[in-house]
Amino acid sequence: MKNSKRILIFLILTCLLTFTLIIYKLPYYIYKPGGADPLDDVVQVDNGYKSEGTMHLVTVSGGQATVIEYLIASLQSFYEIVPLEKVRPKGMTEEEYLQYQLKLMESSQHASVVVAYEAANKEVTFKDNGIFVLGVIEGMPAAKTIHVGDRFIKVDGQIIKNSNDLISYVETKQSGDYIEVLIERGKEQLTEQIEVATFPDDDTKVGIGIRLVNDTEVAVKPEVMFDSGNIGGPSAGLMFALEMYDQLTEDDLTKGYKIAGTGEIDYEGNIHRIGGIDKKIVAADKAGIEIFFAPYENGSKESNYEIALQTATEINSDMIIVPVDTFFDALDYLHDLEHK
């Protein structure tokens, strides 16, 4: 009988230990180097040209930490442990955060399509359809009436074309003012009165408390298809644009090299800072990337380019790190590049 009890206690303790180490989630998020996937598998222009070399999408892997993952990450170089509230804002569920990241990816794709097609002198039209709500900030007025998935159409009778329109308008208001918004929720259109308030973590700024992204339609000829799966975030914009341009134009932009890079792109082709570039450099180096484009940020001492350069030196990488402020900087570099 005593042996049976000991065995039972041992099994219970083993199950508890296993649960604690492998399954129980800590309030921390771990970022680590991801992969470097060829973009011709992700972006496909109808009847697009083929190239000798390859463009690559470099990713950072991330997820909420278990105990064992936390311990491993604390011992690894280029792994980053971040408090969960700094990654996923308070009040945002894991599913909402995933949808938020996927919507940012979609928005990035739209901007990259416009930039690439216009640069290649191909037909492209785009239309702003307002803004899409990806989340609400707990404790702010919008949380009372606005739902994830709502689309803003008008504010105080004015058509809202994009997020800048809304932000600029609300910034003219004072805390305690009210705005009237027309929103689309499913098949319904609703009108709501929302108070403008200061943000809990910054009383110098006012807003209504929504996380948003532009809801844009883009139509192009020839057609382009994206298959980015569950990869989220806006940082692939530059490489999407380069891959599309390469497929749209007869000259081989890759010149036989394995090329990667990172940077959020806007509709004018400007390249913006992203997070985790040190991890992307590690991932790119492991994949044998030869040329890597990094946001230069107009020469800032703490730019993505400087961090990328430092990381490449630390890991003794032979990659060429190229600073870019715009899509056209990268394009000029590749046009001038000698064939491998």
C-alpha cells in the first residue's frame, strides 16, 4: 500500500513539474531569430519573370514563454525576453493580437504593391475605405461602444479615408469633447458619440482609444498573389516590393545573389524602422544570405542599419549590409550591382 502511495505521489509531482516546465505560460514573450524564406514562394506575379538569384523574407520568431523556454532563452545570444504587457497591450486578447499583426501584414502588402507597380510602370489603382479597428484600449472611451472589426467611415460628417485623417482630426480636439462617428459593423451602419480623452500612459496626448490600420483596396495588372500564411507585422514591405518589381521587369534584379532585407514601406516608397533586426541578421546569415538591406533612418546613430552592422560583426558574417532610406535606394543598388 505504501509503495502504491509513493508511486501515486511521484506521478502527481511528475505531472505537476511537466505542466510547470512545458505547458504553464509565464507573463513574458520571447523573440528569437526566425527563418529566411524565398519570396518567389510567397509572392507570385501573373506571368512574372524568373531570376537566377533569390529575394528572401526574414522573420523573427516569437511566442509567450513557458518556464523551460524562459530558461533556455536566458542563456542564448540574440534571444530577447520581454514582459507580455509590452508586446500585447493590456485588454488585447491573443487572438486580437494575431489579427492585428496579420492586418499590419496586409497593409504592408498593399503599400508594397503600389510602390513596385508604379516603379515598373504597370497599372495600379488603390482606394482608401476608411480605417479598420484592430483593438480598443482598456479604460478609454471607445472601449464602451467600439468593437474589434468595426470600420470607421465618417467622423463628424467628414469622410475618413485613412488613419492619418482620423488622428489629425482628433488631435484638434480637447479632452472632454465628443465626436460623432459613423461605423460599419458587419452589414450594419451605426452612429456613435465618443468622448475624447487623454491616454492613461500619456496625458499630453488625446484620443478615443482604438488600435487601427488602413482599410485599403488595391487593384493591379498583371495580378499578384500573396501566400504569407500566419506571418504578421509590417516589416516585409521593402522585400515584397523588390520581389514584385523583379517579377514585373525583364532584367534580373538579383544578379544571381541571395538577397534579403527588412523595413516597413509606405505608399511613397519610404523605408521605416522595424524591431528585432539583430535577430533577422542572425537568421539571414544562417540561411547564406549575401546582401541585406537595412533601414538607414537618415543616418541615425541608433538606426537599424547600425545595429545590423554591429550584429554582423559580432557573428563574423560576410553579408554585405546596405543602408536604405527608400525603395529606390535599394533598387539603384541592385541595378548597379555586377552579376555574380
